Amino acid sequence: MALLFRDRSSIGDSRRETTPPPSSSPSQPPSSSLPSPFSTDLTPTLSTLDIRSTAYEIFVAACRTSSGKTLSSAANSSPTSATIANVSSNSGGLQRSLTSTAASRVKKAFGLRSSASASLGLKKSSNGSPVSVGENSPKSKPLTVGELMRVQMRVSETVDSRIRRAFLRIAASQLGKRIDNLVLPLELLQQLKLSDFTDQQEYDAWQKRNLRVLEAGLILHPYQPIGKADASVQRLQKIIRGALDRPIETGKNNESMQVLRSAVVALACRAADGLSDSCHWADGFPLNLCLYEMLLEVCFDVNDESTIIEEVDELMELIKKTWPILGINQLLHNLCFTWVLFNRFVATGQVENDLLSAVDGQLEEVAKDAKTTKDSVYSKFLSATLTSILGWVERRLLAYHDTFDNVNINTMPNVLSIGISAAKILVEDISHEYRRKRKGEVDVARSRIDTYIRSSLRTAFAQRMEKADSSRRASKNQPNPLPVLAILAKDVGELAAHEKKVFSPILKRWHPLAAGVAVATLHACYGNELKQFISSISELTPDAVQILRAADKLEQDLVQTAVEDSVDSEDGGKAVIREMPPYEAQAAMANLVKVWMKMRLDRMKERVDRNIQEEVWNSRAVQDGLAPSAVEVLQVTDDILDAFFQLPIPMHPVLLPDLVVGLDRCLQYYVSKAKSGCGSRNTFLPTMPALTRCSIGSKLGVFKKKEKPLSSQRKSSQVAVNGDTASGVMQLCVRINTLHRIRLELEVVEKRIITHLRNCESAREEDFSNSTGKKFELTPAACIEAIHQLSEALAYKLVFQDLSHVLWDNLYAGDASSSRIEPFLQELEQNLLIISDSVSERIRTRIITDIMRASCDGFLLVLLAGGPYRAFSRQDSQIIEDDFKALKDLFWANGDGLPTDLINKYSSTAREVLPLFRTDTESLIERFRRVTLETYGSSAKSRFPLPPTSGQWNPTEPNTLLRVLCHRNDDAASKFLKKTYNLPKKL
């Protein structure tokens, strides 16, 4: 073994410790490393130390030198042609100082950083600072490559010396035999004996280890499959078990060793067609890969476990010399080296990005290899290795928000690249199912990135949910704590922004719509929670408003991000947008607000019904011209509007029209209730008696005193007589005032609505520049109509009901000259004064006008439909005209009453009809005949039809003329009526 290592003094000035590092040395995978994909089914009796020791022995044997000088790396030494006999001749190979070596080709290829401690021969002190080995160690001699390998593999000088002695003996005993045709454990057992070891315990452990290696390489993991029932297998197993129980004597050519050699050689030199010259004992899978993995681990610096040593080129050249023994080729080397680099990155804290870059580069080679071979064994370990790598990668990428932060985000691109490369090889080069499909149908990278994004964001969302829930519980004792979904919306928005800024630029390399997929995933996650919330609420609450507003803002932000991310995509981002069905938070909020409005409007209507029922329309209870019920309904209107505009919603302008319409209908309902049951003009008009003709000759005209209507004997009535009923004149005045005031108050409410709108955050100029949806349409019109109806009802009630005793029952009854209009005018004037004081000034004229019109109608009704108790001669016409003038003068009031044009307008009918009472009877009869013929045509020549009563009095209307004749107190009129219509004198 003297030729195995060169004299260390001849190798420059490089310094490195010559004692093996402690057991924690990174020459073996650190404890935090991943399980090896190559050793999953190795016998558990082979420890890491066993594997390392055997690997070192194979390494020393493969280098074919036994000197203490530098291990040769000459290219002219072929591992397949070298023999034990010529090992000495190769000692003159490449003699390079470790410190003078140019920058490593391997490190250059991978872009790995240099190790200062390795180049300068430094080690680290206890506090981590580099210290020259020469300062602290008595052994500060230069290192050879072989010495470096020994230190890296934690082999002591004593063990190394023993191994070198053994190989000297082997060389002497096996002259001319190739090293790869020797079963090294068998030869070591043959050459070393108890005296070569420090004690019995070390010797026993060494012997058992070699026996277990033989068992693993020849029986458990042979180069070629072998049945357990094979006699050679059973024989060797029996020998090994016996030796394990009772150690055999080694180092001699005794019977035990001969039996062992015979059994080992029978299996090691076995070929498919019988015995072979080649020897296979360490090239069975996965034993060979485990041994080779152990050798590759020495490439990492003892002092910096994440850094490859500067001498990696020299070491790698020597390590490759083990390929013939281990059955390794370039494909398996690439695969193993990829795994070793990756495993070292994982084991050293996952922060050394250079290692990831190296793994990524190696995977490119592996990908090329995978396409060039269909070897099933290689594919098996390729699949196991890539599955292990991909499994580790995906555990981090499926929750990359937990994996990467500001400290290690720089490693994410390489982790992604490694994961995608591994997945592509597994899918495209190993998957049989994939090969049956067209490759264009599967985008492995995009599919994986899509999965990572969705998975990680779902995980991050779940974490944000828990955080939001905890935050809510922590703030439950604080005033107005935010609801969980509102907190979550804010957190999700921040998560989306962080994703877009930090992760999406990295992910976009493999997925052009990375940010779009991310926000679509968050949109769906939050949407599921929001959907459940919306389905669980039935009314508007502060929490509901906060949540829906937060959801709406979140959705706007997410959609905006998706749109921006899809600008350059082929479909313009339509696919991503289709994944984001609208939350319709505003629609949900609008529906809740509508429920809120309906609830309050229903309550308002109920209060209208209750208040109207309780309302007595008493003028003493009026407040500012309003009945108490109206005061309350207007207050409710104000309260609802104020509450509506205080709702923290963004769609006040949109929903306002619905609310105004609802309030308008409630107020219209109030108006309809306020006027109901009060009657109308026709309610108070008396029924017209049947037509009769006058009886001639009586002192009192055609009537006797006793026949005067009994109703005329009633006492005079005042307005206050009906004051106790809900539809008395004064109550009607209160109703009219109330409706008039409501109409005015609604104008104020409309102005207040505009003010509210201007203060709304979501209002635009057009929302309050037009009146659409902000004005009450139904109620003002209903008020006008109701005031008109009530005013007429008041007028006709007053004239035909309250004053009927002085008008209908008394005026011109019996004798025109003795029953004139003065009593009626006196009582009417008293009522007018009271009414004028009771009603609003702005509607006073209308009411007085209606009373005047009712009075004129009543005056004409007495003249034209007064019944058999009234008869007029031509001489009575002057009395009638004087009384009518007195009636008009009452309303004119010497210029302080109604305007003249109004008086003339509403007295025009009476003014046109009164001249008929001056006209002689013959002229009246002639005019009646002419008008009737004009009205009915030739059908009236044989017999005059009785003209119907229209109530529309007119001097040219047949019924009006007929009624004047019926009340004419002369013989000609009576005879004409008797002859033409056979009218009776009495009812």
C-alpha cells in the first residue's frame, strides 16, 4: 500500500487536518437529510458506517496504488485494464498540488461558490472563525488527494494503514488479476487476521461487517436475480450465519476460509450461462447505488457542509474509477449526483441556492438521459429518486406561502424549476399513460404551477380564516368589533396583493396567468364563505352591511388584478374571469335593504291604520295645521329616510327611488283613509221629487198652509251641531288643512332628500341634479284630489244638509214672497266666517268658492226641483232675482270676498236660467216644443217624449224648460202639462 498515497511533503503548501472529523461531519448525510431512494430495501444489518467503510475500501482498491503519494488521476490508466501487478507503474501519473489546482470544472459548470477554507487549508475555530491548521496542529503536513479522501470519509490513519497493508498482501497473492475481478470483502478476510486489529471487539465487528456485505451483494441484492432455493445461496447463507454466531479465523488459508471462498466465488462469478471470468459482488441494485452515494458525499467541504470542496475535480476522477466494481455508468452517476446535491441542500437548512442551481443543472442531464434509455432498472431508481425530490418540493410548493419568506424567497425559482423538471421527466419519459397521448395535450409545467397556486392559496386562506376568527374573539369586548368575514376580506385582499407582488412574478415563468389563477382561487374561497353567510341572513344588520361592503371591495380588487394579469393572454383572460362568478354583494345588500324598507313601510302602514281609526279630527288637537295622525306619519317618514341614509351602504342613490315610492304609497294610503267616509257632492244632493203641475186658485198659490213640509219647522242649525261627528264641517276643515299641510311638508322632505344625497359617498352629480326617483308623485296628486273632494263635500254638506232647514225645507216653500232667502244667507254667513277662520289661507278661496257653487246649485234646485210645494208666477221673478243677487253679494262681501270673475263663473248657470221665470208661459211652451223637436227629431211630432233629468240646467235644455213650466203658477202651463204628459198636481 506504499504506492497508494504519495509523500504529502511533495504536494505544495496545502493544509488540511489529517485526523478524521467528528461523527457529525458532513461526509455523511446530516441527520436532517431525506431518506435515500436507493437504500429503502437494504438489509437493516448494514449500517451507515458499514456502507462507508466498504465504499472507502472499494475506492482505495479502484485507485490501484499502494504508495503514500498523491493518488493518481492520470487519464492513461484504464480501470478496466489495470491489474494488481502494475499498480506501482502508475505512481508517476498526474502529480498536482491541491492548492495549485485551477478552479474546479465541476464547480464552474454548476456555478457553485468557492470555499475559502478549503483553498487556504483552513479550519474553523470553536467560535466559527477560520484558523490555519498549522497554528493548532502538530501535523501540518501537506495533503495528498488520497489523504483528503480519507479525512472526508472519516477513516482513521490506523484503519487506513491496515487497509493498505491488506492490499499489499492481496497484490502479492493475486498477481495479474484485475481488481474488478476480485471480491474485496473475501480477499480482506483472507489477508487480515486478529493481530492486525487493536482488540478482539474491533476484529469481530470488522469480520461481521464483511460477511454482511457479502450477504447483501451476493444474496440479498445480487447482480443477477437468483432464487432463494438455489443451493449456492443456501450454502453461503449457512456459512455466514455460522460465522456471525461464531467468528471464523481469518488471515489464513484454512478450511473455513476455503469453504467460504468456494461459496462466494460460486455466486460472484456466476453468469446467465454458467461461470464467468467477471466478478459481481458490489454491482447489484441498490447496494451499488448506496455505496456510490456514500462516495459522492465526500465532495462536500468538512468545514462548510453546504459547499463543494475545491478539489472536487480530482476526487471525482478517482471516484469514477469505482464504476467497474459498482456497475455505475454516466446515467447512474448523473442520477446519484443529482440526489446527493439535492439531499445536501435539504440537510443544510435549505438556504444554499447554489446547490439548487446545481441540482437544476444536473436534472437537465438526467432529462436527456431518460430519453435515451429504456432500461427498467434505471427507470425504477429514476422514478424513485425523482418521486422523492418531487415529493419534498411539492410539500413546500403546495403551501409555498408557509415555505418562502423574505429570507429564502431567492430559492423559490430553483425549487420550482427542480419540481417542474422532475415532474416532466416522470410524466413525459416514465409515464406509459402519457406516451399513449399526444404530448401537446399535456402542459406539465402549467398544470403543476396551477395546482401549487390553488393549493397554497387555499391553505393560506384557511389560515387567514382562523386568524380572523381569533381576532374577532379577541376583540369581542371592544366597541363595534369587526365581523369575521369583514376581517377576512381585508386579510384576503392583503394576501392577494402580496401574491401579486412577491410570488406571481416568479410563477409567471411557467404560468402566464399566475396572478389570475391566484385571485380566482381566493375569489372562490371567499365566495364559498360569503355564500353561506348570505344564505343565513334574512335582515339587514350592521355586521351584514360591513361584510357585504368588504366583499364587494375585495371582489373589485381581485377582478382588477385578474384583468391586468390577462392583458397579453390569448383569450384576454376570459377563462380566468369565468372562474370568478360575481359575488353580487351589492345585489344581496340591495335585497336586504329592500327587506329592511318593506319591514318599516309595513309598520308605517299599520300605524296609519291604527292612527286613522283613533283620529277624531278635532281642531283643538291640531299641531301646526296637522292632525295628530298626520304629525306621526310625517315623523315616521322622516325617521325612515334618516335611518336609510345612515345605512353604511354604497347604493343609496340606486335604492332611494324604491324607498320614496314605498313612502309615497303609504302617504297616499293615509290620504285615502283621511278622505274616506266623508262623502262627495252627490252624497248630499237631495233626491229630486217627481214632476207635478201647479193647482190654480189658492190664496197661498197652489198649497195650503198645513201642507208646508214638516222639515221646515225644524230649529235653526249651526255649524257646531255636527261638530261631534268625524265628518262634520269642522272635522272636514281639519282634514282639508291636514292634507294641504302634508302636501307642503312633502316639498320640504324632498329638499331634505337632496341634501342627504349630496352627503352620500357614492352619489354622483346626476343623482341629485334630476328629480327622478326623489319626488313624491302619488301623494301630492292624491292630496289635491282629496282636498277637492273634501272641499266639495264640505260645501254641499253645509248647504244641503246643515242648512237644509233654511234652504231646501224653507226657501220659497208655500209662498215666494214670505219664504225668501234671508234666513239662509244669515246662517250661511255665520258658517262662512267660522270656516274662513279654520282653514289655511291658501285653500280658503277654494273652499268658499265650492260653498258658493253649492249655494247656487241649491238655489237652482229649489227653483227647478222644489216639488209641489213651490210655485212661481211671472211676478215672483223679481223676488227670485233679488234673492240671487243677495246670494252673490254675500260672497262678494263688498270686494273682500271672492273675486268677481269667480263669482260670475260659478253663478253663470243660474244667471242664464233665471230669465225663464220672467218669460210668459206661451213663449216657454213654444220654446220647449222647438227645443224638443230639435233634440228628438221627427219622433217627437206625434208625441213629445218626457226629457230626462240631467241636472245640467240650461235655458235651451228641454228638461230645464219643462221644470220651469211645472213650477209656473198659471192655467196655460197646467193645461199644457196635463195634456202633454198628464202630470199630477200632487205627489
